Amino acid sequence: MTDDGSRQRKPNFRTAVEDLKAVTAVLAREAQSVLGRRTARFLGVLVLFAVVGGLLVWYIAPSSAAQKQALVVTLAQILAGTALLSGLYFTWRTLQVNREGQITERFTRAIDQLGSEKLEIGLGGIYSLERIARESEEDHWPIMEVLAAYVRQHAHWRPEEGAEDPEEAAFEKESEGGSREQAEPTEVLAPGPDIQAIMSVLRRRTRSYGHGEPERLDLRETNLTKADLTGANLTGADLTGANLTGADLREAILTGADLRGAILTEADFRSAILREANLREANIMRANLTGADLTAAILREANLTGADLTGADLREANLTGADLRGAILRKANLRAASFTVAGIREAILRAMKLTEEGPRGALLTEADFRGLKAANLTRADFTGADLTGADLREADLTEAILWAANLTGANLTKEQLQQATSLDFATMPDGSKRD
């Protein structure tokens, strides 16, 4: 039977626990401001455990010697375990703080090295930053931002004002009776070893935009001529206006990358992934895109003169206004690709006839479509496209739209033309026009 003293302890115990919670909350706030959040929390747990243990002793109040001895042994074991855990915690915390301090010191020293005028010291800083980025997940993205900023600062690309545009020079040469391909672009010096070293760091990194990196890599208007970016993951990277002339981008991942106005002359994109990449107005002359994945890529008004697109996947790509003269498209997959000139249908419907010059969409004069069994042009939209002299032997034109297209001198059969869904207002290979 419980005595009166025991009955009075229970309400007192509840009151004591409530008071303890209030006091603990106040102490926790004070300790957090002085010691830091993690340490304050841990110490708070220890204090709470000690007070609760004391309250339990007071509440249970063992009467016999055996009960007292058992309680003392139990509490001693609990306290010993708590002491061990606290020791381990503080050891781990000390090591962590020391490690963070070392990383901060190494980061600062590497930044100082990066700014050195001596090449070897600068290279050492670059590789030190790479090692820190690998070891510290928290520092990975800040380091990538630092390296990208360094490239933008030290390899900035901006064509000299007043310099003759090599493309304009090529057109002038062509109009004077010369060959467009004979006009070589002005030679651009490759960036220094420090920039090449940073490209190697970017190529070796294991994270990318959306997978460990919160933002897009910013390499706008940079000179990356002949840079080695083989297999680099540049998903979503901003390369607007960058100069990648002769760069090695084999098997690189450029999904969703922004390459508007970029110079990609003679760049090597073999087996590269450029899905949904924006290549609007990019200069891709003589680039090697063999086996590249350009699914749903935007190639509006891009210069693909002489580019090798053998086996490239151009499904659903937008090639409106693209220049494909001399391009090699053997075995390319152009299923549902668009070569439409915006507004051309409406303009022709208003006039109800073709102008003498004819509407122009993608410029495919002399494009090479041989070999597929050649190109897969299923449902491709060639509205208003100039296919003068194009070799379309064995190309699959099933449901292709050739509305108002110029097929003068094109090499294709009547059977292929019958596969197309629309030939209205088109100029036939023999020069005749369809109504």
C-alpha cells in the first residue's frame, strides 16, 4: 500500500518536469548563442539526462539496501556510457572543426596561387582547388564558380571591332566567282596552359547542373579554341558567344546547353549529346557531328556549311533558316525536323504564286543525302526550303512536307515525291511549278 508521502510525490514530480522543460529551453537559447547550435544541443541533452536521472532517484526512492545498490549501479553505467559518448562527440567535433579550418586555409592559399603571375604557381592553385572540390561537397560549386570566373576574365572572347567578319569575306569571295570554302577564318590563338588546365578540371568533375551543381556553368564569351573537353559534362552550360574553334568535344554532354552565336568552326562533336541544345545563329562550319545526338536541338539560322552530320540524330530539330550547303547528311535521322520559314505559307497564300527568287528556308543546296537508304526525312518539314541540286537518292520522304520547296535539279524519284504529303507551290526537279 502506498503511503501519503508517495501519493504527494507524483503531482510534485509532474510540476518539477514542467519547470525543468522551461528552464532547459531558456538555458538552451543562451548556450546556443555562446557555444553554437550543435554543441549547445549536445550539452543540453546531457544536462537534461542528469536532471531527469536525479528526479527519477527522488521519485523512485528505493527503500531497501539492495534496491539502492541496483539503482546506483544502473545510474553509474548510464553515466559512464554518456561520458564515453560525449568524449567521442567532442573528439569528432574537434576533428571536424580542424578539417574545416584546414580546408579554408587551403582554399585561401589556392586562390592566392591562382592569381600569381608565375604560370607554375597558378597551375598549382588550379589543381589544389580541384582537390578541395573533390574532398568537400560544400566547396565544390563555389570552386567551379571561381574557375569559370577566371576563364571569363583571362580568356574573354570578343572579336576586334572593325575586323572583317570571315563569313562576310566568304560570301564576298563567292559572289566574285570564288568558292565559299576557300575563305579561311582568321586564325585565333588558343588560350594558355592555365585555361587548358581549368578545362581539364571541368572535364574530370563528376557533378553537373541538376546533379550536385545548383546553377549553370557560366562560360559566356570565352575563348576556348582547341580546348580538350572530351567527355565533359556541360549539361545546361552557358556558352553563349563562346569561341570553340577546333575544340575537342567528342562524347561531351551538352544537353540543354546554350550555344547561341557560338563559334564552333571545325569543332569535333563526334558522338556528343546536344539534346535540346540552343545553337541558334551558331557558326558550325566544317564541324564534325558524326553520330551526334541533336534531338530537338534549336539550329535556327545556324551555319552548317560543310558540316559532317553523318548518322546524326536530328529528330524534331529546328533547322529553320539554317545553311546546310555542302553538308554531309548520310544516314542522318531528320524525322519530324523543321525547316519551315516563319510566315511563308501566309505570304504565299496572299500572293497565290511564288516569287521569281522563291522562298528560302534551310539552305540545302548541294547537301549530300546519299547512303540511307540514306536520310530518314519522315515527316520532316521543308516548307519553303531550297533543295536545289540536292542528292536525295534513297532518302525516305514519307509524309515529308515539301510545300513551296525548291527542288530544281534535285536527284530523287517520282516514287519518293509521292511519299510526301504536300507539294503545293513546290518547284519540281525539272523546273515546273505545282499549283
